Amino acid sequence: MTDHSRDRGPRPETLAAHGGNRVLAPYRALIEPVHLSTTFERGGDGGYPGGAVYSRDHNPGFKPAEQLLCALEQGAQALLFGSGMAAACAVFRALPEGARLIAPRVMYWSLRNWLQEQAARSHWTLEFFEPAAAGESADACGTRDLAERLGRPLDLLWLETPSNPTWDITDIRAAARLAHAHGPDVVVAVDNTVPTPVFTRPLTLGADLVMHSATKYLGGHGDLLAGAVVGARDDSFWRRVAAERAMGGAVPGAFEAFLLARGMRTLYLRVRHAAATAHRIADHFDGHERLVAVAYPGLASHPGHAIAATQMDDGFGAMLSLRVRGGAAAARAVAGALTVWRQATSLGSTESLVEHRASIEGPRSPCPDDLLRLSVGLESADDLIDDLEQALSAHAACVS
Ligand SMILES: *Cc1c(COP(=O)(O)O)cnc(C)c1O
């Protein structure tokens, strides 16, 4: 067998460990400096010899995280944003007025709400597809319902897989193929926040854009807000997204960009470890007498497991949900009885978080009201399991 590793260049773990830092003159520092200056001096000829103009367009300190993310997602271009929502909104604002969009019915809640509000103001036409349509065979994963909705013109298909908070799986390859067969200019964009490039690289599966809430696993420590978009090509749509960032001012602060590149140095270690713990927790609680269901794409019983196994490498992510027997009140009592898990929104930090999701999403949410969303962190798996066992049995004692 031939070893192609030299042609391929360093592996992603190696690139991540180096944090995207360039070694620059005059000090040859291994970590790139934080550039607090908002503006950069022009040369005698009026040009910009340093390549930087003004920090709302681009701060040189964005480069390490942008270049690293671009390499890990195997894209052509990457841009940091001030938050995940800022990144997603820039993609949608780059569409023409009156554009037609399709998105999954189960997806990140704030973005779904924003899309619906914009649609109500006639900025675009929005339709939802069912990632896990009832009665759909396990090998279809969203594409049957999607195919039925592709009768009319389409500008953008948005995907999120596994999708928040029920972890339904959409077949990225099949969905992108359908959308591009419908129209070569259809933009297929994937929110890759939950799987991260460690597990899924949507651009290699046919997507055109990847969006991240870098607030989550990429930053990884719950102490910065940032977002990112990675593009497969430097085309006219990409340039409109870049113009939306520069004109809308949706950039992160210089220090956040530094923290992000720093957090990404341990991305592979953190995310793989957390996902292995999540898998252990899912296996442990699958079939538990106090639970109605465990939603985790790594379980063979999950309807999207077979597709997840083809588009996720080496793991199924560190997010799962438990549906507690006894409904909303029981689920909230269990969350309240936990002591190792912290009860808070968000995901992707080193501490494990639990959240009764329906109460934050409100009455229009498709989220079942007995569902607890778990973001698994880096604590001992045994402590996390013991804590859940103790909270479930405390709740059993109070209902009996
Ligand atoms: C948090 C999150 C977002 C929004 O990102 P912010 O950084 O909070 O703006 C989008 N998508 C997913 C899947 C998320 O978890």
C-alpha cells in the first residue's frame, strides 16, 4: 500500500495543535499577537503595505482561527463573525430579496424564529421539511420529504444534522445532490456547530457553505461568543456574505478571535473525549425504567443511525437528550436534582450542561416537553452517570 500522507500534508489534529498560528517577523513568536488597533497605516503611495485597512473589514488577528477552520472544514475561504447568529444571518442576508428557502422543522430555535419573522415580513418564502418524517425508512433521512418540496424554484437549502434538540439526522450527501440537481446555483448551507469538523465535514459531502456557532465546541470553554462561515468556493455568493460582514459590522472582538484560536488547539482532544462519554451515557440509560427514550445518533436504535455512521467519522457527537417518564414536571424535577450537571442553556464547554428545552423554546416549539437536553463535557463519565442515576431515583421517590 502506498503512503500518501506526505502529499496530503499534516493531518487535522496536527493543524489544530498548532492553532493556525503563523510565525512572523520580527520576533518569530509561536503564538500570533492580538491586534487591538482598529486602523492600519497607509504607505506613501496611498496603498496598504501591511494588507490591513480597518478592523471592521478584517483584523489580522482573525487569521489564525479563520485559516485553521478553513483547513479543518476543507473549504476555500473562512470568515469569523461576532456570534453564530451573526454568521447565519449574514448568509441569509446575502440572498436576493424574495428568495425561496427550505430548512429543517427541527433546528436551532433562535435561528428558526428569526427566519420565520423575516418570512412574515415578506423578505423571503420559507418552508420546513421533516428531517425524520413519520414512516420514513431509515435510509431516507429527510430526503423523501425534501424531494417532495423541490417542485418550485429554490435559492437556499439549510441543514442541521444532528439537529437540535432531538438529534434527527439528515443525509447531507443525498440532500445536497437533490438540491443541486434542482438548480446548480442553489446554495446548500449546513450548521455544523454540533458535530464540528472532527466528526462531519459537510463541504466534502456536497455542501457549499458551513456555518458555526464558535461559541460552542470551537471556543470550547464557555467564555467567548463567536461564529464562522466557511465556503467551498470564492464565488459571487461568498463575496456577498463577506460584504454583509464588513458592512454589517458583524465581526468578533480582537480578544475573542485570539481565544477562539486558542480553544481550537485542543478541539480534537476535547470533542472526541466528550463524545465517547456521551456514547457511554446513552448506552447506560437506554431502556432505563424512568425514561421514555434516549435520543442519541450513536445508538443502533436511533432512526438516523445508519446515515449518521456514513457521514460522521469516529463518533456521534457529545449531545444527547433524555425523555423523562412523567412529562414536563418530572423532567424539570430531575434537572433540578442534578448536582454535577449544571442547569443552563448552551453547549460545547468543558462542564456538562442540562436544560429543559421546551421551557426556553416556548409554546410554538416542536420540542417534546419531557425532554432534557444534555451537553456532555469533560468530567468523569462515572460522576455524570452517578449524578443522573441519583436525580432519576430522587424523582422516583417523590412521585411514588
Ligand atoms: C448556539 C447555536 C447557534 C447560535 O450561535 P450563537 O453563537 O449563540 O449566536 C446556532 N446553531 C446552533 C446549532 C447552536 O447551538
